[in-house]
Amino acid sequence: MEMEKRLTLELRNKKPAEVKELVLDNCRSDDGKIVGLSSDFENLEFLSMINVNLLSVSNLPKLHKLRKLELSDNRISGGLEVLAERTPNLTHLNLSGNKIKDINTLEPLKKLPNLHSLDLFNCEVTMLINYRESMFALLPQLTYLDGFDADDQEAPDSDPEADGDGLDDEYDENGEEGEEEDDDEEDELDEEVIDDEEEDEDDLEGEEEEDGVDDEEEEDEEDEDDDEGEEDLPQGEKRKRDLEDEGEEDPEDEEDEEDD
């Protein structure tokens, strides 16, 4: 895809002044030059043109708010004075994988007072003797060269200033809020489950109590039926049954036995 067409797609109906980050990686430049990009992108802070076959940055417009510029895997061999003129507030510059052979080629970067991170991986210049010492001497404003400082301490994974207004921090805050909301939802679900279990236990206890009451009522009804049955018996039969329950014999039966 051509750079100009890619630029139109990346805008997505926005005005250039509304864009803060622009990624044009892997598109085709026009004869090794930047096309389509203008000073209308006045609020641009991050620009990436990785592997777009650039030979020169001479067509780079004035972008005074630009802080991070990615130009790795191109064929740039010089002309870096343009960066000092048109991107004076640059803090991060990645020129890895370009055709830079001499330290003198990088001398124009001295005019970038805020530049504190420079990457030159896979450039021939990195093979020079005392390369690192020479670069820190040439660019005293540098903090990190190829990811390490002058004391060989590794740079942090991310830099809020380079990533545009602390977007990572904002994301982390939102992520934490999301986790808190999830925890709250889980707590609510746990409470609902506990409430349901308590209701089930209450229902079971209520059923057991009802069953107990029903059993007692049935026993009472059976006793009443027995009493009613005894009341219906003749007086003699009732008395006889009572004596039998007590283990005594009826006197009349004893008299009959004696007569026999």
C-alpha cells in the first residue's frame, strides 16, 4: 500500500490536528521519501515509519510536538540535520537497521537537547571501536543508547513520556477498577447463594415441623377413635375390656368357673 493511501486510512475521518499517534509501518514511500505528511499534524507526538523503504527524511514536515520517532529498517544514511530543524522536541529516536556507518553522520543530533534515547541496532556504526564511549561523548544529553545507559544499566520497558500522556497508567487504573468491579460482582453472587441456601434450610425445617405436627394430630385422632369405639360398647363389655387391660379376671367369669 502506498504511504499516502495508508495515511488517509489511518486518519479515519479525523482532522490531522486531532491525531497524536500515527503508524505508517510497512507501506511504500515515494522514491524513498515521505509523502502525504504535512505540518497540519501539529499535535502529533508519536510517528512510526518502520520498513517503508525510506532513503531520506528530507520531506519530514515541521512537527514541534513530536517526541518519539520510529525509523527502523529503512535505508537512511544521512541528512539527519532535518530532525533538529523540524522536530526540536524529540526525546526518542530509533534508527536501527539503517545504513549509518560513521559517528560523524550522527553529529546533527547534538542540536536535539531533549533527546535521551537513541537506538542504532544493526547499523554498521555499532561495530566501531569504542562506539558507546564515543556516542555518549558526542551526545551528552543521551541517557540510553541501544537500550542501556553509560553504566550498562538497562532502560525501563516503557517510558510514560514517550508513550503519550501516560496512556499505560490510564490503562492500569482502568484495569484495576475493572478487577474491583468483578470482585464486587463475585461478592454479590456469593451473598445471593448464601441467602438461597438459608432459605432452603428454613423451608426444610418448616416442612419437618409440619410433618411432626401432622404425625401428632394423626396419633391424637387415633386415640380419639379408640375412645369413641369404647364408648359405643355396652357397659359390661367395656368393663371387661378394662379388666383385661389391667390383667384381672371378671368376677362373673370366676363364679361361672366355680359352679362348673
